[in-house]
Amino acid sequence: MRKRRPIELFSISFLDILSGALGAVIILYVAIPKNQAKEIPQIDPVRQVLEKDLASSQKVMDELKKQLDQATMKIASLEKVVIPEAPKNTGPEFEAGFNFKGKNIVFIIDTSYSMTEEDRMGQVKAGLKMLLTSLPGSFKVEIVQFPLGERAPFRSMWGNIRDNTSLNRSDAFDFIYALRPSGGTPTRDTLLFVLRNYDRISDIVLLSDGAPTYHNSNKKDDIYEILRTVREENSTKIQINTIGVGSNFLRDKTSEQYKFLSLLASENNGFFVGF
């Protein structure tokens, strides 16, 4: 005979659970009336944060609008002020501090052997490159060195003046880099060459460290004779400017080189500086 399964305990316990749950539902159903819904306050924290941010943004916008109105009023008052125009510059467009006569310039560079002292050649190279860089492209320039060692009393870069463009400046920098001190100081020959062979130039800038000599010689040239010859040759009134290189120009103003460069500039309406 088959044994019965002992289900009584399980069945009673399960009924107790069901009855307990059902009783709870019934109690809730009875306790809360059917026709009256209990009001549960709806609190939306996100909405509260947004409303708070909106109020803060509104304050910021009001303050910005106030500042904008004030700025608009200031601009309107400034528009009523008449500012006089700056006087137009009728001189050459140059900002390096040198008062050139025009925009067509020949630079004459002393490359005599004495330029090896005090690194004068290096100073001239650096200064000339900076000067060319400062000049606008509307200027025309040329460089003539003197001497070319024992071979010739001078050498020109192009043989004519050219626009101071970036490409031509690059050629000029190469020419300046290759300059090497050698020989004497044939200033007379070089000045006369430039005065006779470069038409329509406005300025000459002579950079030198010594008194003029004859080519391939240490014999001093007569500075007053050179000055007289230059006056005669300079019929177009080219402005001749001079720059003395070396400490001698600052220390001894009675030297031949100082007297020559200062007189050459003053007699031809140019500037004279020493460094």
C-alpha cells in the first residue's frame, strides 16, 4: 500500500501566508474609502533646481544689459568728440633715425685691413644688415666696397640701385657676408666712381674707419683736395652721409679721419655719426 505524502504542514503554512497577505489587503481596502482619493504632495526636485537656476540667470542677464547700456552711452558720447588728424609726413618713409634726403641710396663700405681691429668689420656687417631690414621696400639700394684687395680700388654689388625687396636683400646679405678686410683706403676713387656712375641717387652713406689713402699704398691722400673734388663732382646735390667706425672717432676728434668724415657730411648736407 502506497504511503501518503505528508503535506499537511506545508499546506497550513502556505495558507497562513496567503491569509496574512489577503488580510493586509482587505484592511487597506477597508481603511481607505473608495470614493476619496488621498492627496499626496508631488515634489519635483529637478523643477526646483531649474527654477532656481533660471532666477539666477535672469539676474546675470539684467546686469549685463545694464553694463551694455552704459557702454552704448559712452560710445555715443565719444562719437561727438572730434579728434584732429595727425599731420602727414612729407619726408621719406624711414624709421631708423637717419634723416635721408630720398629713397635711392648707395652704401660705400670700407673693407681696408684696419677694419680687422675691434671687430669693426663684424660691426659694420651686422649694422648694415639691420639697416637694410629696417628700410621699406619702396627704397632702392646698392652697395660698393673699397678696396677689392690689390685687384681694384672698389667693387659694386649690382652696378645699379635696386628695390629693397626681400629677394634683393637676400643677395645683399650674401654680398655683405663675403666682405673681407684687405688693402688700403682709396676713398677718393670710390666716391668719384659713385658720383659719376649712379644717376638719380639721393644719398650716399660712407662707412669708414680711417683717413683716405691711395690704392695699394699707405700714403695718405689729401683730405681737403678730396673735399674740393667732391664739391665739384656733386652737381646734383646728392646728400653724402658718413659713419665713422672704431673708438678713434669717439676719442680723438682732431684725427684726420674724424675731420674728413665730419667735413664731408657737413659740406654735402648729410649726417655724421661715430660708433
